[in-house]
Amino acid sequence: MSARPAPLVLLACCTVVDGALAVLVQPGSGRRSALPSAPVPTRGSIEDAAAELAKRLTGRVPAWSVQAGASVDAGLTITVAAVVPSGTAAQAGAAWLPMEQLAAALAADGVAAVRAAVSAMQDRLDREPVAFRLLPPTFTLTELQERYELLLERRLHKASFRRALLAAHLVEPTEHWRSEGRGRPAQLFRFSPRRRRGVQRSVRFEHLG
Amino acid sequence: MSARPAPLVLLACCTVVDGALAVLVQPGSGRRSALPSAPVPTRGSIEDAAAELAKRLTGRVPAWSVQAGASVDAGLTITVAAVVPSGTAAQAGAAWLPMEQLAAALAADGVAAVRAAVSAMQDRLDREPVAFRLLPPTFTLTELQERYELLLERRLHKASFRRALLAAHLVEPTEHWRSEGRGRPAQLFRFSPRRRRGVQRSVRFEHLG
DNA sequence: TCAATAGTGTCTGTTAGACATTATGGA
DNA sequence: TCCATAATGTCTAACAGACACTATTGA
């Protein structure tokens, strides 16, 4: 009987590069790239192991992470989705791979893991500050909306986005404005959630079926 | 160096007993109960292993299941949430434990696993037919609403629930009605999802922060 | 006839999305 | 001055929640 291979933590660490979602990869076998991985620790949490891995390859602990599922391929693999702010540099041989080049650069199970990671992030998008963690501490509302659009993979309505955002008391304006090329400068905001009032709305059946 | 213990699949199989959510348990150590578990298979999916376990203890494969997270306690444990229709009998020494008795009957990690399972089911509630899988093939709309209320842990508005449900084309009426004690008989429906038109609505920030 | 539950019609406040307009900088 | 982008006000259709009402059975 062969020994069972040690379970692995597979890291799908995402950021935004040139306005597109990208995932952290390392050189793999052949010309392929591969997601970074590490053995599941015998003590300590899976997220911490993923965080350590991310720190080694980007210089910083992810601003947010979530488990994205376990699967049995060649051994047991647990995928962790993580996000770091745009502008974070890849180091130690790692690189940022834009999502569009996913299928060309990764093996099938790597692609599946990244898709699971994106899906897990999408699921948490309205409960946890995922989009904010793709940004530096201060940001414009247009940047924030772009992050939401990247994660949701669809366009949002600007006025509605801002109305909902302000009504939710998730951001507060700073004193600073940023001029970006031509148009009117944008005000910088910071993430600053106030305690929500629990206005539970109805069930949604829209995506079911 | 000690051998790494084999990773386990932990099953949180839920149903409805006497109008309350209940989870499948087995006799554990001492007077405690414990969630059923099995080794993670070296081939085949984690969900299938959980399904096999559920079949052994309830006589049927779960109507729906989802992974609810992995954690490192004494070894690596992957929790799978599953649902079976109300009326399904526990067998082979297993029993249905009402959620209210959770803390008294299970160890802390078991309680945490069940909470993670319920949370995972709640997350999928508006995307997958979780509530329907807690019911037999035909059911009344009141029963369906009760399942949603159990999973969401809050009351829903009857008229709104039905309006949204009918608008989503998720159920179709059958020819049959069921008289339940006093009042007017209820029409029986079956789950019959029509292809949705993708009316993507805005982001929700309500639960964020 | 009464009680209890199923199922529906109507009203109203809220809000998402569309549209238009103002504001403010750079070219 | 023109253009591009930010930010905001107004209108409307859709919808959630409230309420009341009808329908249909058993006691």
C-alpha cells in the first residue's frame, strides 16, 4: 500500500493589475504555471498557512481570505482564495497572471481552483469587504465600483451604486481629492463601516433554478 | 515523528423533525453524541463519500449537499452539509438531534461544524434548491415557506413569499390538494424550475460591515 | 355557525435604474 | 473653449411589506 500524500493548501491569491483581475502563480512543470501550495499544517489554521505562503510571495499577508473548497485529485487539496491590494508586487519567482490567460497558463485543476476561488469571493461580496481589500486604504468611488464590477463580472449603475453605498454607511470621505488625467478630480474615501441596522429584506429566488 | 492521521469527512446531514431543523448524530464518547465521519477517499469526490455515509445512516443519498469548510483540529476535517426530506428515518444507531439541543449533546467542534453547515446552506439558499430538498416531491407553499424560515431563522411575509416564488417560476401546481386539520385544503406543488431570465439586480451592501 | 387555514387583491413606501444636469479640472 | 470625468437631482417602474378580504374546509 502506498503512503497517502500530505494534504495541500492551494493558494489563489488575487489582485488587480491594469484594471483586470489577476492571480498569483509560480513556475510549474514544463511551460505551465501553477498555483502556489504548501502542506496543510498539523496545527494552526488553514487560512494562516495560506497567509504565510502569500507573504513569502508578495511580501504581505493577504488583506482578506476565504476557503474555496476541497477536492481529491492527486491527494487532498484545499483551495484558499485571498486578495491583496492592487500594486502589490509579486516576488520570489512568483508573477501575476491575468484571468484571461488562465486556461493557457494553468493545468485544468488549477483553472478549476481559481474559478472556485472567484466564485467564493463573489459569494462573500455582499457580506464581507472583499472589494475594499483589493484597494489601498483610500480610494475613489469609481475605483471601488470597478472592483465590484471585476468581481461580479458585470457592469453596475453608477448612481445606484453610490446611493446604496452611502446608505449602507460603509465609507467615509477624506479631505483629499485625486486628479486623474482630464476630468474633475475624485474625492478619496476610506472604508469605515458603521453598525448596520438589520433591515432584512425578502428572500431572493432570482438565481435559483 | 508520528504518522499524520487520515483526513476525515464530517457529515452534517440536516432534516426537519416536528417543525424544527435537526442534524444526524451517532453515539460518541461518554454521553456525548458526535457527527458521523468517514476517511476522505483517495479517489472519488468528497461529496460522494459524504453521500455514502448518509446513505448508510438514513437509507438514502442526500437530496442536496455542499462543502462547509475544512479545519485542522485533531487532524484535518472537511465538513459537508447535506439535506434529506423530512420524514427520512435515522437508522444503524444514528438519530436526529434538534438544533436546540446542539450545545448540550455535541462537543464544541461538532457544534462549530453544524453552525458552519447551516451557514453554508443559508449562503446557497437563493441559488440552489436547498429548501426544496427538505421536502418530499410535492408540498404545500406553506410547508415550503416554513423550510425557508427555518433555514433563514426568520419569519417571511406570506404574500410576498408567494409573489416572488410564482414570479420566479420555480414551482408548478399539481392536481392534488391536502386537507390538514381544520382550514381550507392547500394545493400541492412540485419543484419545477423554468429557465430564469437573468434580471441581475444591484449589489447589496446590507450585510456588509 | 364558528374557527382555522389557504389564497388573493390592493395600497403604499422604498428603491433600482434611467436620464439629465451641474461641477471641476486638464488639454 | 472644449472635453472628460465626478457627483448629484429627478422621474418612473418594480417590488416588498402591510392589510384586508375571499375561499374552503372541519368542528
